[in-house]
Amino acid sequence: MQKNSKKILLIIILSLFIISNCASKKVPTTNIDRSEKIPTTAIKITPETDKYPPIIHSDEFDP
């Protein structure tokens, strides 16, 4: 009797797992363009306008 109950329990668990995966509905996603994510008030930061511009600690770099 013990083996039968384990088999039944296993069948029930597997069937619930299969049903739950098949029943999941896919939510449609909308692709948002990257340029739409940037606010219109955004200002591009360059090294000239940066409050903390990059500092080169090496003498080997020649711009």
C-alpha cells in the first residue's frame, strides 16, 4: 500500500507541475526605444562640462 500511495502522489505532483507550466499566459511586452527613455531635459556631459573631469595619472598618454 505504501508504494501505491507514493506512485499516486508522484503522479499528482507531476501532473500539477505540467498543468501549471502549460496554463501560464504570456504577458505581451512592449519594446521601448532607447531614445524614448532619455528625458528631454537631459544634458550631455562632456569632459569640458563635467564637474569632476577625468584626471590622467600617467605621463605616457598624449592626446
